[in-house]
Amino acid sequence: MKTRLTELLGIKHPIIQGAMAWVSLPPLVAAVSNAGGLGILGSGYMTPEEVREAIREVRGLTDKPFGANIMPDNPQLEELMDAMVDEKIAVVSYGRGNPQKIIERAKPAGLIALPTMGALSHSVKAEKDGADAVIVQGTEAGGHCSHVSTLVLVPLVADRIKVPVVAAGGFADSRGLLAALSLGADGISMGTRFMVTKECSIPDTIKQRILNTNEEQTVVTDNLTGVRCRVLKNKLASQFLDMAEKKVSPEEIAKHGVGRFKKAFLEGDDENGTVAMGQVAGLIDDMPTCRELIEGIVNGVEAILEQTQQKIMA
């Protein structure tokens, strides 16, 4: 399936794996890229040397394009960008913060700039800043999420910017990909769906918890990172919500949250760890390989399109 996104990234299918800290590690990134999508390292928490090592590990597993994630406000930004440029990755992804230094370093080196945005105004600015494409993430998404639903946000952005748009938040199957294309996107990005694949290295307890979670069992809190973040509604999330209601200081809440993502995604604690995940968990009921997932989504679009056409003609 060719779209502007596949042409830009040099990939076979218009499907991107979201950059997730402690989740998007080399085996998953390589598996997604080998299956024809774009894998992105969740490298926002890594040191420059760890980023180099992770990139080299991915390259040992695939010869296909892949990317790495970075935070614009990281105090080691220059060293991290040096690592990404030196190692010649295809894509640098980023989110909130001023991306000027990222773009100034990435573009001359041939790296594709791919930010994730949760608002129309931010997406328009990202294009002006020099982004080559924009991932638009709605309120359904896990982790950092918008105030606006994907269904509304994607066409708003697609109507306003010229670079390719990638829809994120609520995607797990062929219906989602076809819907995203219909809304004006050039592809989709999935996070939670890729967490429940055979190549994802998170503990089985977390994968099973996602499989057992429905669409109503997540909650949005701004107490983890300072911005809206959708997570599994577990013991820890309830504590955060209770602390916020009792007007506990942001500093104290932040202290309570230190290391909680790692506790979930490395230690497998699904009650005392922060499990960033989207409402799309309600659609997930199996654990395929990345290739099975991606090819199944792409190959199923034609059948869904035919069913849709029959409804229109009826």
C-alpha cells in the first residue's frame, strides 16, 4: 500500500510503531521495520551512549528504515543528536518543547523530522518549524494525549497542513487504517497494539493486563509528567487522582511517580507501576507477531472497503 507516508519514509506499509519509553526497544523496533512498517526507539530516557548502543542493536537486526525518539528539553540534546546523526538513523521523532535545535541538526544530515502533536495549532507550527510529517494523536491515545478526539483532530489537521499526516490514538486493525485514510491521514501510528505482540519485550503480566482491559479502564491524569497522560486505571493511578483531589503539591506527586514506568514495563508490576495505554485496549484480544499484525491490517483493508461500498450501494 503506497501513500505519501510510505514514499517519504521508504517503507512498504503506512504503519508506524509509536515511541514508548521502556517498551520500544530494539527487538520490537526491528520487527516492525522488517515487517514493512517504521519502528521507532523509545530512547527519550537513554544516555547518548545508550542511544548509540540501541541504534546499533537495531541495525544488527534489520536493514530497513527506523527512527529514534528525543525530548527537545533534554539537557544532553546535542550529544543525543550527535549519536543519531552519526549512526545515520532515518527518522528523529519528538514531542513537546522547542524543536529548533533538533531540526537544525537533523535536516542537514538527511534525518526526517517526525513530531507528535495533540492540537491543530501545534501541528501547524510543527510544519512551519520544518517537520517533514506530523503524527496527530487524539485523546484516545495512551501516554501523552490530546483534549480532542482523533476523529475530529485528524481531518482538522489534514485540511490545514501540506506535509503527510499520521493518525494516532485508537488504531488496532484494518477498519482503523481505512478510517484514518478516509479522514485525510496518510497512515497510522500504533502504540498499545504493538505492546501486545510477540516481539515486544514487556513482561507477560503487562501484556495479559492489556488483553484483559476494556475501553473504560483507562484514566487521564496530568500528575505524571505535567501534561495529560492516559494510563491503566490501577492502584497507582487511583493514588495519583486521590493526591490531586487532596491538593497535594505537584512536587510531592512527581516524587511519588519516579520510576513508575520502569516498574511496570521492566518489573511487570501492573498495580504499582504506570502502564501507559490507550482506550484501544478494548479492541485487542490476541498476541500476533509484528509481521502478522501489520500484514493482517493492510491485507484486510480491501475487504473492509468492499463491505463499506456495499453499504453505500444498498
